[in-house]
Amino acid sequence: MNKRHHDIVQWVNLQGRQTLQAVADQFSVSVQTIRSDIRLLAEKGLILRSHGEVIPFPHRENISFDQRRIRHAAGKKHIADLCVSKIADYQSIFLGSGSSVAEVASRLTSFQGLQVMTTNLHAARNLCEHPDCELTISGGRVRMRDQDVIGGDAMRFFQRYRADIGIFSVAATNKQGHLFDFTDEEVMAREALVEHCHYRILVIDSTKFDTESRCLWGKMSDYDCVITDQQPAPALLSTLTYQGVEVLY
């Protein structure tokens, strides 16, 4: 996302519903240019457009799993395709919450002898028809909006097991590569997942770049592999590479 696109999203989120003409005036470009910008941003799920107006996309915390699933769907499919290249037959796998992780789960049906442990009910649903997979899901309180298990139950679930690979996502990452989630409950579950797997994979689509949320825990460089759909900023990519993190995009 170039600087003008980033600034457009930030400005519309701050100002609220705007006409295309107002956005064009704000950024000193033609309406035709703004129309092209808005089309690209809408396709990525960063903004909404309707009858010559631009509308802020609802805050991620307040939108449903189905809404998040279709946001930047092509990017998430690309991430899932890259992620399965890190998986082999007969491995034990943790799957965290989120639509990107559920997309990865849908790609696992060709593997043999998997042992999958997850709090993500969408991921579990994708694996229920797997002919050669031992699937374990967490009990506890279900977050209805996202259909995953949260809080202390999720944390204790991941603490009970050890896995070869852990695959998880986050709500946001800033330019320094710090990772954010919306609630302490999400952080608790991710912390337990990370600590009890041998190889850690972070899947994060580019719409979450250069943003922040309420709860900070960890950074990209803590993990073995970061998979996204777009090259991170050069400074961040250089830092991750120097620190031994494999970055796929």
C-alpha cells in the first residue's frame, strides 16, 4: 500500500463518510484518480464505497468472521498456499484463531497422519472430513462472533500439548514489527500456543500492516517464519532477515 492509499484510509477513518470529490480535494488529485484508489482499497477490504461516497470499514473488532474472511480473500489464499509448503505428513500442528488460519486448515486435506489441535471452530470444520487426521478441539467459552474458544480455556488447552508446528495470526502489526491483538484473552491463547510448539509460523495479510490495536505482545522477530501476501517494508524485511526469520510473500 503506497503512502497516499495509507493516508486515504487514515483520513476517511477519522473524518467518516465522504464524497469522492471531497477526498480528491483533500489529496489534491483528480476524482478519476481517487476513484481508482478507492476501488483498490475497497477490494482489499480497507474501505467501503457506495454511490459516489467513501465509507470507513467497520472496526475489525466489531465485524464478523464472515466479513473478515472475504476481506482481501485473494491475499489470504496466497498465504495459505505458501504456508502448506512448510508442513509435512505425520506432524502435530497447533492452529490458532482467525480467518487466515482457517484458510490454511482448508489446505491440509492432502496430508497424511496429521495431529491437529485447535481452538478455531472454522478450522476444525474444514478438517472434519479429512480422511487421515486426528483432530482435537478445545472446550470452553465460545466467542460467538468469531466461533473460537477464548480466555483461560484456550490458554490451558495449548499448555496441555506439544506440537511440531504452531500456526497463528494477529490483529495488527506496526512498522517496527510489534504484534497486537484486541483483547488480553487473545494474547493469552497465542502466548501459550507459541511457547508449546517447536516451529512458529505467523500468517498475516497485508491489510494488517502499519496498524495497532489495544494489546501488545511480542514481535515478528520472535518467530521462525512470517508469511504474508505482500513484501514488508524494506527496513522491517531487512531486520527480520538479519535476525534469522524466514519471510515468505
